[in-house]
Amino acid sequence: MQQTSDTYKRILADSHWFENSVVLGDNGRLVDDDGGLILFGGDAILVDTGGPESGFREDKLFSVKTNQEFFSDGCPDVGSAVSGYVDIEMVAPYNIPKKARISLYCRAANGTEASEWIQQGVYFIDTRKQTHTGRGYDVLKIKGYDAMLLSEVTYPSDNAHDYPLLDKTMVQFIADNMKIDADGRGIQVDPRTWEIMTAGYKFPLPVGYSMREVLCMIAAAYAGNFIISPTGELRLVSMFDLPPETRHLITDDGYKITFGGDYILL
């Protein structure tokens, strides 16, 4: 769980609303009409840092819908590596890089102050469609998936390790090879994953399997599933770590709603 400030908690305790920011591209580098990087002396031209303050806000966004399942088919199971996705409809911006990174943020506000920005997901553009409205502006529809789809490739040939390989080493190796581009970097592993993986299981070289299938095998060994966290990291969640069902009425952020100091039972 991401840490939130006292300001965030104080704002949520009273009348408030949420503000959203969608950042397209991970580094604000200048691109051409086809989405390719514009180079100067071999270097890309940095326009901005691509942070939430420079993202697209409510005046440019029509809708942002995310879906992040923990179970592969909606029923309790283990041994899955589930991919989340986002659908965005917005006023069409200028050039967007191909396969661009999509970072979602939100913050709480009450009219007099606003909290810090909290990351709500990292995705990569899969499809986009632009249409022209009768009001005279272009509308862009984007569908993006999180980094789990980057594991849908054959487990790489590996001459650097001896097999059977320790499960932690295998997960790190997979994360290092979950790349949006062949010459790019992989993704990070959520530290909470290592706290769960303490059994020291070893697995043989998975010839003919995808990296995602290997993640599923490792997840099953720990009675859990792999997901991509809101900050874009690979995370193993065990069924034993899920909170107990209380059936208390809660806010969108998981805080229990009270009435006269008592919880509301559903």
C-alpha cells in the first residue's frame, strides 16, 4: 500500500473531491508526427519531466476507466499473472510516442488545499483511435495494458545462471526481461514480493514456456497471484495476505465509513 500524508488523511475526513492527472510518455521527450523521437546530435530533446503536474487534467479528459483483477476469471484461484488495462477518452493532444507509457495519478482536494499526487497505475498504449466531433475538436480513445503483457514472450535463453534456479532469482530475471523495447530496461519488483518468497523453491530451466507461465508456476507455489502494482512494479500477492472480509461500508480508498462512531454493516 502506498503511504499517504497527514494532509491527504485530513482532507478525506471532511468534504472533498479527487483530481486526476494522466501523463502520456515517461519523460516528456519531443517526438515527430509518427511518434518517433526527434534527435539533436544523437540525443533526444527533453520537453518536461512528465510528472503529474504537467499531465492532462479534467479539462482535457472525458473519461478514464481502469480494470485490475486479482483473479484470472473472476473466481478465487491461485497461480495467475493478471494483466490490468485502462480506457481513456480525451481531447486529442499533439504527438504521442508509439507504445507510450501512461501514468495515472490522483489527489484529494477541498477547495483550500490539495494533497500530494498518488500514483494509480502504469500502462502502455496498445491501440488508439482519433475521431473528429461536430464541435470542432478531435477526440482520442486510448486502450493501454500494464506491464504484465510484457511477460507474454518465451522465457529467454539463459547462460548466466545454473538451473534449477532459486525462485527469487528467477523472478528478478523475468522482471529484468519485461521490456517495452528490446534494448530498454525491465521493470522493478515490489519489495513486498521478497517478503512472501521465503521458501527457497528451485525450478528447472523452463524450455518452451513464456515468462508469464513461469510467473504463474511460482505464484502457485506460494498460493498467490502476480499483479502489476499501482506504481508499475511486479508484485506477488498471497491468498493468505488478503484482509478478512468484514462487510463494512468503506470509501473508494478503503477507509471505513462511520455513523455516530459505529461502522456500517452491509
